[in-house]
Amino acid sequence: MGKTYWDKTLSIYEQLREGYSDYKRPTYYRWVSQENIYLYKIQNRPMDACRLYKELYPTVDTLASEAYTRQINILRAKYKVDQMAIANEEEHNKIVAGILTGSIILLALFFFIAILLRRQRKKIAASTKRLERLRTNAENATSVKSVFLSNMSHEIRTPLNALSGFSSLLTEEGLDDETRRQCNEVILQNSELLLKLINDVIDLSSLEFGKLQFSLAKHDVVSICRNVADTVSKVKQTQAEIKFETELGNMEIETDDSRLQQVLINLLINATKFTPQGSITLKVEKESEESLLFSVADTGCGIPKEKQASIFQRFEKLNENAQGSGLGLSICQLIIEHVGGRIWIDPDYTGGSRFFFTHPIHQPHTAVSRKENKA
């Protein structure tokens, strides 16, 4: 009975050992084998225990090696899976980075195009404004040209009609000497008026285009003013007294004496037209170490406030019935600005009208050279 029990037990252990060996379970195989060896020891079967002990460790080592190989293969498989996952993640990151980079480039391109379009719109707007300004200037120029031609036609027609009418009157028979004398005076006056008008137009055109010749040299301005005052006193057609005042004994300046005389004569003659009585005073004084101040003041009717702003415009006349082309003050302004001065009317003077203009004592060499080149 006892032998049968041990045999069954050993048979069961043998089956377990074979099963664990087939399933490659080295830990269980070793445990069952050790139990089996223990049974052999109890049964006093040392040879069988020794045999089984010899078989135990090679088999366990083989099973352990196979188990380690499986684990290594499993780890390798997991490593490959991880590597594939990492590669997929990197590829995904590359795709995301590419999308982000492309989006940034597209956004930058969009802003660049938007900036270009904005600049282009500004350029188009500026060009449109410039074209509109040029169109307006062209229209104004056309209008000014029409007004200029209209005024010139009117100014020229008046003396020409007088010349034609009084010339034909002189051919009539039976005309007494007094009438002939009066006709000759009218013809002479209108001839001079027509000549002055033509000279004014030529001077105005030459000054605007820089073609009028300026001969700059040193001249005594006191002597020039005194001579101009004496000349106007002899030809004036008014009872007003022409005066010249200055505290300067003599004063040399660099100027064109003929053009300076032209300015002074124009201002004095204009004053005589509106000052039948009283006085007209030409005055010159030092404004600074670099500039002289001229003034022409009269005791006439003066110039209304509303006309003072436009008095230097072409064909602007205070009295439309008075003789003159209305170009004298425009020419004066161009001459004075050409030599580096400025001219204006005194708005606060209430005793008549008073004009001021400045003139530099010394001309810059660059300005002199420029003017001579233009000449």
C-alpha cells in the first residue's frame, strides 16, 4: 500500500516535470524536481535522487536560456514597436512643423502683400491728388491766360483806339492849331502808355522765366534815391510834393541800379496817381547790418483793406479808370525778390498808403553767379 502511494506520487511529479519542461517553465520545473528529489531521499533512493539532481540544472539552464531568449525577443519586439512609435511621432511632428511653417510663411506673405497693396493705394491716391492738382493748375493757368489776354486786349485796345482816332482826326482839313496840338499830346501820351505796357509785359515775362539780365555792382543808394525823386518831381502830374528823407550820408550796396530805379519810379508814380495834394515821401534807412529798408508813403486816398491782399497781383488796379497796365507792382515784387528782398504794404498806415521793401547790402556770391548765369 505504501509502495503504491509513493509510486503514484512520483508519477505525478514526473508528469508535472514533463509538463513544465514542455511548456518551458523553468521555475516550476525546478521546484517539482526538487520535491521529487526530496521524495527519493525519503524513500532511501539516493541513486535516483542523484540522477534526477544531475538532470535538473542542465534542463533548468536550457529552459531558463529559452525563457531569456523569449524575453529578449519580446523586449526586442517592444523596442521595435517603441522605435516605430517614436518614428511615427517624429513624422507627425515634422508634418505639424511643416504645416505651422507653411502657415507662418503664408501669413507673412499675406501681410507683405497687404502692405504692398496699402503702399500702392497710397501711391495711387497721391498720384490722383497730384494729377488733380496738375489739372486744377492747368485749368487755373488757362483761366489766368484767358484773363491775361482779355486784360491785355483791353489795355492795348484803349491806346490803339486813341492813336487811330486822333491820327485820323489830324488828316482832316480846316483843323486849327490848338486842336492839332491837343491831338498830338493825346497821341504822344497813348504812344508812351502803349510802349510802357509792352515793356511791362516783356519785363514780367523775362523775370518769371529768369531771362531778365541783372547787372549787379556797387552803387550809392542815396544818390540813386535822390535822382529818382528829382526825376519824378519833374514829370509828375499832381500838386503833391515829392520828398526824399534819409539819415545816411552815402551807402553803397550791391544792386542793379536800373532795376532799383525802376522799382522806386513805379512806386512813386503809383503814389502820384492817387495823391493830388499833400506829399509823397521816399525814405531809406538801415534795417540791419545786412539789409536796407525803403519806404514810399503818400497822403492820398489810401488802399482799402479788402484790396491790400491782392494789390501785387497782375492787372490789379485800384482805379479802373486810371492810366496804367496794373503790372507795375507785380514787376516790383519780382525784381525785389530776385535780388533777395521782400516787398509789402503797411496795413496799419492810415495817412494814405505806405509801401515797404527790403534790399540786402551785400549779395551772396552764389546768388550773383546764379543771376549772371541766368542772364
